[in-house]
Amino acid sequence: MKILVTHINPHLDDIAAIWLFKKFYPEFKEAEIEFISQTKTGDIGKETTDRIFFGTGGGRFDEHSSPTDEHSSPTDEHSSPTDEHKGDIGESAMSLVWKEIKNKDLAPEDKFEAQALDEIVRWNTLYDTAKMPLGEFDEFSVESFIRSTRNSSKDSLKTVELGCEILDRILPVLVRKQHALADWGKRIEFKTKWGKSVALDSEAFHKTLAYRHGFQLVIQKSPKTGFIGITAPGLSDVDLSPVYKKLIKTEPEAGWYLHQSKKMVLCGSSSSPDAKLSALTTKQLIDIAKSI
């Protein structure tokens, strides 16, 4: 039987380490999860090839432990050169798992997935080492709500399952982000009455990337679906009503939609997949925006 061990009421880091380990050690996919007290009272046993500790127990993925911890097992077949460095400042259980995966050449060959996992590990480690910058909405973060108020194994298991599901949702978002960063090099920059503007044919691009670079108008067309979005930052004074009026005059049969904020003009979306798509090219959309 395969067993993954962590402490009762696990932190995000312990959950993330288990999630990552299971992704790259498929023999542990259906492993039982065991919860122990962080004080390590009683006989918690030693780490073996079938029983792996995360964030506790002195195993190789316990960032709190010292090299001489009596429960560590540097000679087991999963061990790596990082074993003797447990307890290093700045490490997390998840970062130790990721290091081993890389050291064993188990990381995904897809560079976008590997980069996305790098980002998840950095994000988690910043939280776990208390280096994440404070934000206005910290109470809404995964770290703030993931832990249960009950210290039972049953509730701890529910916490692990919830955390793993959240991480399963986060990963494709970050893979998409990496694709978007790659597509960013294909952008077309131009000027409109509102200032710096940009257009991009991309399946993965997200408008917030352009906003961070100071663009006041973003045109995005999906090569796959044909969906079009023309957007502006929510805090800007941009009013896209003139763009919308010109679009419906140019192409009255298309399903153009002006959001009530007047900062978003859409033609087709995942929420309106049955909208009549536009036949306008990206260049034509740019010309319309520039003509306002």
C-alpha cells in the first residue's frame, strides 16, 4: 500500500506538495493519505519507498527538518541530492518536491506546462515562507480559506481534496498565461484617441497583460473560435460606444454587443457561443478603432 503522510489540518504547501508529487509519481495516484500530529508524538514511523512524508515527519520533503532528523531516509530509492539541505531558509515542501522532479528529469517536456509549474511553486513558496506581499483582498486568497477549523483526519482529507481540485484548475490558467506571453511578441501596436492601443490574434491572450503595459485599448481575435473582444481598463475613462456604433453600422448582421460599462465590445464569447460572428479582419478592426 502506498501512503502519503502530512500533518493534521495541512497548510496549502503540504497540499500542493502532495498534489505535485502525485502528478509525477503515478504509482502514488491512489495512495492513502495519513495525517499525524505536527508535534510528532508517538511512533510515526519512518519514511520508506511506499510511505512518503510532506511538511512533517523529517522526510526529504519536510522543509522544517534537519539532516540528522531520525525519521529521514536519504538512502531510499526516491531520494535526491536535496536531502541533505532540508531546512534551508526559503524552501517549501512543494519546492523540494519540484527540485526532485527536475533532478530526476521527470518534469514535463512541454515548456509552457513546465513554466506554469515553476510559477505555481514560486507562488506557493512565497506564501509558505511569509514573503508574499500583503494585498487588500488577502482574505479571499487560497491560503486564507483552505484550512479547516476542525482538526480531524476526515476534515483534513476534505481539505487536501479541495486543495488538489483548486490546483487542478489553476494549472491550465497558468499554462494559458505562458502561451499568452509567447503570443505577446506578435502584437500590433497603434494609437487611438484614447492613447496606446494594441491588437493581437491569440487563443490564450488575456487583456490584463496589455493593461499592465499601459495600453488603453485592446483588440483580440481568436483564430480558433473567431470570437472578438475590444476592451479598455475598468478604471480608465475610455467609452467604447463610438466603436460599437461604427461596428454595427459596418456589419449590422454580426452579433456585436456593448457591455453596460462601455469598456467592452464583444462579438461571440464563451458565454455567447451562438452569436453571429464577425467577418472583419484584425486590420479592419484596427482601422475602425483608429477612425474614432
